[in-house]
Amino acid sequence: MTAADPDDRPDAALLAALTPIVGGRGVLVPGADDDRLASYATDWRGAYAGRPALVVLPRTTAEVAEVVRACAAAGVAVVPQGGGTGLCGGAVPDASGRQVVLSTERLRGVREVDVANQTVTVEAGVVLADVQRVAREHGLQFPLSMGSEGRCTVGGNVATNAGGTAVLRYGGMRALTLGLEVVLPDGRVWEGLRGLRKDNTGYDLTQLFLGSEGTLGVVTAAVLALHPATPRRATAWVALADLAAATALLGTVRAVAGERVTSFEVMSAQSLAIVLAHVPGTRDPFATAHPWYGLVELADGGDADVEGLLEQVLQEAVEHDQVVDAVVASGPRAAAVWALREGISEAQNGEGPSLKHDVSVAISALPAFVAHADVALAEVLPGVRVVSYGHVGDGNLHHNLTKPVGWTDEAFLAHADRLTATVYASVAAFGGSISAEHGLGTAKRDAAAAQKSPVELDLQRALKRAVDPAGLMNPGKVLAAE
């Protein structure tokens, strides 16, 4: 990161106003703190980068409110930032050198655990894995789970409406978030930390901020729904002839195991090949390769025989030609097959730049969507490798693309716009969404606008103007300019 031009540095009056709020160590300034600033200027993949005027690290909601109020008074835009694990540039400043990054990383308090109400109230900077740990310590669980859970934060999970691997049973963050505390663009604080399952007193403001990617305010705390622990688990890794077999298997699993179905993941042969090539210690559970693979997990907190249920599922699946082969895994073996699924995103980095497409269609349309998209992609770029994997239980696939063997990064990226447009056209053809759980950021902002009706865009823009009339809260993200 290069030092800022003096003309691009923040007004001295703003710096003077912010420093007493958060302390000298709570403000990072270009030129003086460039080594530390670099990590706040980009995402974890390095796919998006900008140049912050300042990075501010408040420790309390009151400090966040004062920082936002000072920035609003100075007419300076604020970019809220959590763990930095986003994939769409939603928490990265632009290149102007005039936006303030507000990191929530020091908001790490666990305010309350209400065992009887099965809720936990945590601040935005708490890492997801720590929420899971706190829940376990009280004999409960917070079921949101994903590969980045050791780094992503609650604020970011709320801002992007994160999904993860247990959506099939528990839903995503929209289902798991009961209340929020939010600093609004003018510095006022909305105190919405109510752990109620039922509240019909007007518009649901909590849901308004979920998935808004920091464009309507800074989430500083959340009340999250906990669930009974499910220590009894059974996991199977299955070989599939095609994606149609996966959707058929899902029906069998649901019919036999009911609500005990926690996860149903799929991954293509190309996805597994990349993991085996780049993640040390991984191996294929089967002796021969198959076109698709599935990971099925049942869980229960009582005395149910989940392993017996899983065996019944697999027996019925074999009888109906839904699986080619299967292994039931427990303990370390279960962790090993989960590593095959969770290692895909990072493994792709070993192949060079990848084009990430986090899409969803109706579960019944998944096989046809993949067939349609893959034919179209091959016409645009013969040899392109499709790394397709995701959550069959909610119709969400990560239909990612990696360069053809032997190609340079530059040659591949020259086709990026056409390839992405091809995926999005296939999504539209099947009535799907181009963003299922990663948000829009800047990466998908314009494409999303092109697929929305004028009425929907007008409603979203009206909300933005009402809450953030000056347009200073994470500008340029989610909504395309009018």
C-alpha cells in the first residue's frame, strides 16, 4: 500500500475529532501505519482492494456512534468491516483515499447468555467460532457453520445474511437473528436487542438490516437464537452418478430422517480433484472417481439411532439407484470427509484466480441449471474447469470457474466478464438468484440491478434514501447508482 497524497488525506479536523473517541491506537493513518493499514484495504483473496483515508477501531457501541456522527458531520463516507472474509468486495473501501474504514474487530463482548430463552447476545466483532464455543459451554449450539468460521464475525454474518452448511435444518442468519443493535448513518443508535420469537409491532427492522451489507448502518450487536445440542451425529460420503441423483437422494433422506437431516452437501469431481491436489492430508474415500459426491449428516440430541437411520437411508437409496457407493464416517473419519467439502474454496486459490458464483435455483431445477450453464460456458471458453459445489438442501450452488489447464491467469481473466454473464444468464433462465449467501458488494451490484424489476429497485433505493439520505454509509455497494 502506497502512502496517500497529502491532498487525499483526511481533513485534520476529522482526525482530531476521531482520535479522542477511540484513542491514539484506535486510528490508523496512511503514511504512519501503512503496514497495518494494508490488511484493511483488501479482502482475504486479494480480489478487491482500495485505499482507506483512515481505519478506525472503536471498542464500544458508544464509540461507534461517535465515530459515525463525526464522519457524517464531515461528509465522509464510512465502510463497515468485520473479519474480511467476504468474496464480493462489500467491505473494501474504494480507491479514492477518502473513505473511512470502521472495523468492528474490537467489539468482542458476549453480553448475555439466556439459557431458558435459548439466546446469546454478542457484539459484532465476535468470531463465529467463539459464538459456537459459548453455546456449547451452556449445553446448547449455534448451528451456523462454514469454512471461514474461525475468522468471520457476527457483524459480517448479519450484513451478508450468511448461510452455511446447516441451513437445511436451521435456516441462515435471517432465521437465527432475533434482534439487533445498529448505529444509523447519522450516529443515532437503534436498540433492537429483543430476543423475541414473536413481535408484530410494525415493520421488522431487524430483517431490514440483515443482508444490507453495511449500507444502512453499522451492526454493533445481535441477539442470536440457540438450539439444543445434537451430540449424536452420523455422516455419510456418497458417490453419485449425476446431480439428479443428488436431488432424488435428498427426498429419500428427508422422508426417512425428517428433521434430523442437518446437512446435505454436494461437490463435483472437479471440486474434489482440486482439494486432493492442494489440501495436504486429504484423500478420496473411494478407489475410483465419480462424477459427483454428496455429504449427508444426521444429528439428534436424544437417544435416536442416527447411525441406524442413515443406514436405512442408504439402503433405500441403493435400491432406487440414487447412490453408486457410500461410506459411513464417524469421529476422525467424519472430520476427514468434511475437510474435503470445506477445503474447496481455499484449494481453488492454488489453481490461480477463480471466478466465484454463489447462485441459487429451485432444488428441482439444479440438474437442468448445471447442464445448461456448463454447455454455455464451454462454448465461451473450451476447457474451462467448473468447480461446482454447495448446499443441495436449499438450492445454493457455488458454481465457480478455474482457468483451463495450461492457461495463464491473464488469458483466463480476459474472458471473466463473458463467463460470469453466461452463468448469470443461466440463473435467470431458471428463475434463480445470482447471490444466495455472499451478498452483492461491488462484484454483483450491477448484475443484480439488471435482473430486478423497476419496482423492486425503486423500493430498495427509497429505503436507502430514507435511512441514509446523504449516501455516506458504505456507498457504491449493493445498489447501482440511479
